[in-house]
Amino acid sequence: MIDDPLTEGLELSSKLVGKTQGMYAWAAQEEFGLSMVMNFAFVEGKYNGSTITIIRRNKVFPNVREVPMVRSSRLLRFARGYVQASTHKHDLAAGDAELEYNIYVLHY
């Protein structure tokens, strides 16, 4: 289960714009891959209360992974788009990682 801060920048001291909430599970026996369901729940500015949901199988180590956006709500209702995920740091022993998500959204 995840419930992590969603910030404008990579530093935790960056402006908080929402929460990244969801879950993931190991999804491969012979490679490092996850099955993920994740919600970007925005808490700042005009997108406060809006969400974007992504679902995918995530190979963790490629530099950039493309993730389809499958659902959105409130101000982003009927939006479509995708997310590019990048891993900047990870510590498997601690179960900790620093990720960057670039979200590309088209909506009315």
C-alpha cells in the first residue's frame, strides 16, 4: 500500500500538490516487475479534489516507463492521457524509492 506525498519537485521540501495513493504487488517471477494501481489525488489550487488513476504492469528498472491513464475525476473528468515514470533512486533493502512522474493530460 502507498500513501506518499506528491510534490512539484524531487525534493520532499518541494511544494505539496497532492498524495500518491494506491497499491502494488510483485507481478513477475523472473524479472523485477510490479502490478500497480495508483491514484494521484490533488490537494492544491484549481485541481484540488481532482484525481488521476493509472493501472499497469511496471518494469521497475527501465529509465522511463509509459503508464496509461485510465480514470480521472472532478475538474479532470473525461480527461485522457498518460504518465511517464522515472526512478531516480532506490534502496531495495529499505523498500524506499524516489520517483518522478510526468503527467500528460488532455481535457475540455
